[in-house]
Amino acid sequence: LCLTWLCRPFAEKTGKVLGEFCRCYKEQFGVALFNSVRYEIEGAGGPQAQLLHRKVPLEDHVIYSGNIFQYIEENKKWRNRFCVVPHNYGLVLYENKLAYERELPPRVLVNSAGYKVLTSVEQYLELVNNSLPGVTPKSGHSPILKCPTDFPLILWHPYARHYYFCVMTGKEQEKWRAVFQDCVRHCNNGISEDSKVEAPAFTDAIRMYRQSKEQYGTWDMLCGNEIQVLSNLVMEELLPELRSAIGPRLKGKAPERQRTWIQVSDAVYRMVYELVEAQYNVTVSGREQERPQLESTIRTDMDQIITSKEHLASKIRAFVLPKAEVCVRNHVQPYISSILEALMTPTSQGFAEVREVFFKEVTDMNMNVVNEGGLEKLVEYMEKLSHLAFHPVKMQSCYEKMDQLKLEGLQQRFDVSSTSVFKQRAQIHMRQQMDDAVYTFETLLHLELGKLQGKDDLCKSIQRILERVLKKFDYDSSTVRKKFFREALLQITIPFLLKKLAPTCKGELARFQELIFEDFASFILVENTYEEVVLQSVMKDIMQAVKEAAVQRKHNLYRDSMVMHNSDPNLHLLGEGPAIDWSEEYSGQPEAEPAADRRRRAKQVVSVIQDDEGALPYGVVAEALLQPGSPEPREPEEARSEVPPSSPLGTVTEIREALAQESLGDGAEERLMNGTDGGASPRADVPAEAKVPHATPAPPGARSPSAACHQHSAKEPGELGQHSPPQPRGTTESGEGVQTEF
């Protein structure tokens, strides 16, 4: 009833926000197209990367699959689920491993963009209490969530629904946390960098829109693909009004009001997502239709456009630059070295850890191959090494170095809401550099194998190639880090300068509009040119600071004058070839394996996460929570609405007693029926082709879970997929239904 009452005014508010954003996007599209064409004509500068870059890193692979307990909100029970993380980093939860192997539809599809991974109920309750001010459970009352173990894993989102999981041991919790954080990190980076026009136009439009609302600085919810980011932008404006409209009307005890608020927020988020998707697609389609004509105009009048833009920039520079230089000298320049030092220390430590992990893995492989002998062992180790960068547990020590990043007083001074943007960006660079190093190593080793005579030659060759790759890694790492430092400093200082200069400069910009020829108005914007002038005012100081930092040995950076010439001129040509399949090429099989059978092989980056020491078998735990083989009861809608609110686990003590009793018996049969028998290898064909896009939950009925799971697409996870017609669910579906649809 609340949503029916709210639907119209909030839909109107959403339409208004989208209208303003689409206007910004249309303006920025022409500018981005002009910059792209100019960049193409003039060519790119900068040092050439020494390491090879893998085009399709995780084709036909699964990051991880294993069992985990999930709390089902519909029937307020915990259930054992078989979780699969495919190559696109979506979380896919099945009834059990048997359902996964039989290709049954998944129960849940979770896209983790914008989520935070929490490992304590206290953290979660604090965030929930802050989301709805004035509604806090009194002491002694049951909280909104209870966990049957001491090792919860919670996915929290400021607008969408939350997901609750738990495991049996602390070791499992740490490993699952690493997997979940890798999923969040990957899904947050949903806007494709390969797009040279649409992506810059979109991000600039978001920035311009927020600045028009006097919101400067970094934004934590620039997460996911374009639809998700735009939905977050709309929700950011809707949430205060939604909270004031819904908050006073919530009934019941504090936990029940919090639970209702989360459901209402999620429902509004779904509504917003649907409206955003429709309008954004129309806007993008319209721009794409105009693109050929715009591009033709740019190529024909390139010189005149550049001349007109430089004339405009000179006039704005004469007006703005004196004020900007004073502001930089007084408010920015004294703090650049402090910001840079705060950024460089954890980042350099993280890249040093990447180098160390790579060195250790290759050295261990070399020793094991020599001791255990033969090409077969080399193939086995190379299969594992080839996906080292995507092993969230092994890479965790590298990522954790960035957790030390703290700007302290500088964060408040420069209006940086959170350092998570910089942490995540550096971690993505670490993963990419690790994969580039591994791919270069295996490419060079693959070339050498045909020339080797024995173990000694193999050992020396591996060591020699490792040293070559490390030199290339050091050079590329230095280049990547210096670029990251410059970009981070600009992200911190430019919004601060724009905010400082706005009272004296922004109101005067309208008079410069008459300097732009009408024919070129689609490619030259006064606001963008003004920002470029402000950027130039601080860029010299930033470049000088990074240059001076490169001299310090502790950060292991190359000087700008140090240029590493390509010692392997033919190496980059090898990188264009197909990926090396070690097991297939050196397995000795006379015939090629069919593609379908190949997908069924368990190619999994992370081995099964389960600590057998002191942990109860998953089958035993599942038996205590639900008798195996029995269908989950489907509650009628009327009966479900009359069930009084209760804690997520009403009788924690009873569950613990049942676990203790069951642990004394033989749980083999239960494990088999729940699909947790470790003997069967997980199937990789469904997750490898699963289409779990970077998308927010679509409205119920938009697409069936089976369609979302089995739809094959060559698009990247962040791209939009076509909606397929609904399909009937299997007989194993329970009353909880599908919790998230894409």
C-alpha cells in the first residue's frame, strides 16, 4: 500500500533527475567523441608496456565453488547452499551441488556491485541503525539478525536488499571474505574502459550533474555498470524524501520496522532501476544514431574546432588562471607531498607484495618440478600458476596492503568522503600487473620447452625467464604506479579547487558562450574548458611532486628519464595468439577433446574452501537445519503475511544441540543427498556461460533465473543483456522463490 501511494511522486522525481542527467550526457557525448577522434589522429604517447596482456583471462573457468549457509528471509531459516562464482564474478547459489551438476536453475543470482562485505553482526547492526535514524532496538530486544555460528558473512547495500551467510570456522570465513571482496571489486569496476566515447561521456555527465547540485569530491557509489551507477544517483536524491515519507508510518517493534524499511528501499530501488534502464537505453540509442554525422563533422572541421577551442581556452585562462594559481599556492601546494606520501607507501608495498608472491610461486614450482620430475608436473603447476592473479586467497596479502591507506586530516580538508575509491583502483592495477607477469612468463616458457634437454635445462630456463619477467614487471609497475599517483592527486585536488573557485568564477562563465561557433557547440563546452584550465593550474605541481618521489629508492620507482627499450621485439606478437592450454597441449591425448566435455572438466581457480580441523561436516549441519531430500515448504501468501515477525534463527540453542547430536553419527548419507560429496568434481559449463550481468535486480517476472543462468553471450559482464521470456521453475523450488533476478 505504501509503494502504491508513493509510486507516482517518486516516479516523477526519478523522471526529473533522469531528464537532467540525459541532458548532461548528450552534451558530454559530443565532447568525448571529439577527444576520441583527436586522440586517434594525433596518436598516443607514453612508455610502452613491457609485459604481455591477456585478452580473455578466465574463459571457461570458475573462480570458486563450495558450500555456505544462507539465511532465507521469506521463511526465516538458514539453508545450506552450493555457491558458484563463475568467470564474471557473479554469485550463483544452487540448492546443492547435485542441483548444480544436473543443471537445475539456481536459487539466487547476486551481483555484488555497491555492496560491502561485513564479518560481524555488530558492524551490520550499526549500518542498519544509521540507515533509519531514530529506530534503534532497545536493550534486551531481539536484533534484526542473529547468526547460528560465530562466523557470519553479510553483504550490505545502502539501497538494495541484503544477503546473509555464515560458515563454521574462522579460516573458512577469511577465505570466503576474500572471495566475496574479489567479486565486489570486480563488479564495482563495471564501466568498460575499452569504450573511448560512451564511458568518458557517462562519467563526465555524472560528475557534472553532481557538481550542479554542489556535490564535489569522490563518490562511493560510482559502482557497477552505467544502469547501476545511474540508479544509485537517483536513489541518493530520493532516499531523504523516502525516509521522511515512510519512516513515521512504519509500525511494530524496532527490528520489524528496520526489516520493513530494507524491503521498501529495495522495492523502490527496483522501480528506479527499471525506469533508469528504459530511459538511459533510449538516450544512448539516440546518440549512437547521431554519431556518424557528428564524427564526419569532426573529421572535416578538426582544425577549425581545435582553433576555436584554443581561442576560448585563452580567454578563460586569462580570467581564471590568476585566481586558480593563488588558490593552488595557498590551499593545495603545501599538502601535495603529504597526500602523495600517504598514497605511495601502501601502494608500493602492495606492488612489492605482488612481485614477492609471483617470485615465490614460480620458485616453488621450479623446485617441485626438479624434485618430483618431468613435464607432467610442470603442466600441473602451470595450470595453477596461469590463474594466480584471480586467486582471491593468494592475492589477499597484496590487497591488504592498501587497507593501510589513510589520508587522516587531509581527507576532511579536501572533502574526500572515503578512500575506498583509491584502494579499489590500486587493487585492480595489482591484479592486472600480476596477470600480465604470469602471462608473459608462461608465453616465454612455452617457447623454450621445445629446446630443453632435461631437468637441469628446465630449471635453468625457468630461473632465467623469471629474472627477465621481473625486470619487465619492475618497469611496468613503476609506470602504472606513477600514473595512478597522478590520477589520484587530480581526483583529490581538482574538485577541491572547483569548489573553492565556484563563488567567484562559475557565475561568470556564461559570458564566454558567445565565443563558440554554433556549428561547433556540440564539441566545445565552456564548463569543460574551464575545468581544463583549472587542471593546468595544478598539473605542474603534481608532475613535479611525482618526479621527485621517483628519486626516493624506498618506493622502487623508475625516473621519467629511464626508458626501457623493448628487448623482445617479437614478444608482443606472440601475445596476439591464442591462449596456452597446458593440460590439452601436453596431456598426450591423440584427439582433441570436445568442447562440451572440456567445459565439464573442473577448471577452478580456488580449491574447495573448507577447514576440516574442528569443523562439522556440511552434510551433518544441513541435516540439523533441514532433512535432506525433503522439499522446502511453500507457504501460502495469506499464511505468510500472518506469521508474526521473529528472529532469523528462533531457536539457536536447539540448532546447536542438534548439531552436537548429529556430529556423533555417520553423516555420509546426508552429505551425499545434499550434494556435498567431495568426490564429484564441479561442472564448469553452466557458470562459464552464465550471464550474470552487472545489473541491479530487475522487477519480478522480468526474467527467469534459468534464463539468466544459461543465457550465453559474448558481452562483458558489465554490458546489458536481452531479457528472455519467463520459464517455469522446477519442482524443487521453495517458498523463498528466487531472491534476486537479473
